[in-house]
Amino acid sequence: MNYISAISIEMKKIRRSKILLLLLIPVLMMWIPSLVNSDMIFDVRDIPITPERNFFIQGFMGMAWFMLPASVVICTVLLTRTELSHRGIVKMLSLPVSRTKLFLAKYTVLVFLIFVQMAFTVLAYFICAAAASRMHGCDLVLSPAYVLGSTFRIYASALPMAAVFWMLSVLIPSPIFSVGIGLASIVPSVLVINTEFWYAYPVSYPFYFLMVEYGRAAEGVYETGIDWIPLIPAALLITAAALLIACIRFQRSQKV
């Protein structure tokens, strides 16, 4: 069995689960309040930002800081625990597929799930922005190019974080402790992004990229540049190290 076939099998598993529904819930939790309280976007408190940019930033802020990382934590645990019911991992390993390919297929599915949640977020933004525009009699919908570009940067920045959370879910046998440690690691990201070593903490990447967009939308509020060096080397090193450690542990723990 090749890598593509392994991914296909993993995708069939998540279609039977409720993971996709779990990805939609945080999106609704963020955007429904944004729509209901959309009148607050006009109260910028002397911050030089337009209402339409403010609506976008405020809607994405909770998502980038907490909801997206929390969703990744939950998804990693669910993906690692899927095989434990009815000895599913035994059935998988009875197939002609290497443990490394199986591990990478699961991580690929995790990356896909993050993409799905960001797609839900974009769709919810356009629906809520259009509804808010009707409510307030002004155009609050930003250009698709800007929205998609900003969302893609947040999505790409979440991949190193996903590798770290995936490693934690494999290393820590208890799902309660795995989820607890993962969720606890989200909180410091607000403080970490204001330090010079923020690039060493991948959990802070999505929120950092959103704050950069905030700085570009509201001049003087936050920095608008990204130090790609050392960000890119650090992100690649962290991702590779996390996946290598998790892969080794996964192979040892799934011996049957």
C-alpha cells in the first residue's frame, strides 16, 4: 500500500467521525458574536483602522489566538485515539503499509483538517460581512484576494504548531494530559509574540501573523514587518524535529 492509499483510508475514517462538525463549532462561536456585536467595529477608539478591516481583524483574532490552536489540539488527540477503538490499529498494521507511511498519512490528514477549518472561517467571514453590511448600510466586505491571502498566511503558519501538537499527542499516552498540556501552551502566545524570540514558539505563529495584518491595517499599532530569518529556518527545524520524534515514537508504540 502506498502513501496515497494510506491517506485515502484515513480520509474515509474522518468522514465517519464527527471531527468536521467539531471544526465548524469554533467558527460559529467566533463569527456569530462578531455579527451580533458588529456595531462595535465603528468604535475604533482613535485607532486609525477602517470599519471593514476592523471587522475582519476582530473576527479572526479569537480564531488565530485560541480557537485554531485548540482545534488542532483536539484533532491530534482524536486522530491518535481513532485506532484504539475495536483494535483498529491492529487491522491497519495487518495491511501492507509501513508505519512511517501510516504516520505521515495521519499528519497529512491533520494538515487537511486545518485547511478545512480555515475554509469554514473564510466562508463564515464573507457571510457575516455581507450581513453586517446590510445591517449598517455600508460595505464591510474586503476583497477576496486580501482575505484569502491573509488566511493562507495564518494557515501556513499553523503547520509547525500542528507538528508540535501532533508530537505531544503521540508522546503522551493520556488524552487528558495531552489536551491539557496543549491547551495550556496556547495561553502564553499573547506574551510570546512581543518578545524577540517569538519564532522559537510555533504556537504563537498564527496570532503573530494576524497581528502583523493588524499593524498594516492600523498604522502604528503593531509592527508590520516579519523577520523571515530566523523565522523560516526555525519553523522548518521545529517541524522536522517534531515529526521525526513523533514518527519514531509512533513506530515503537504501535508494535503489534
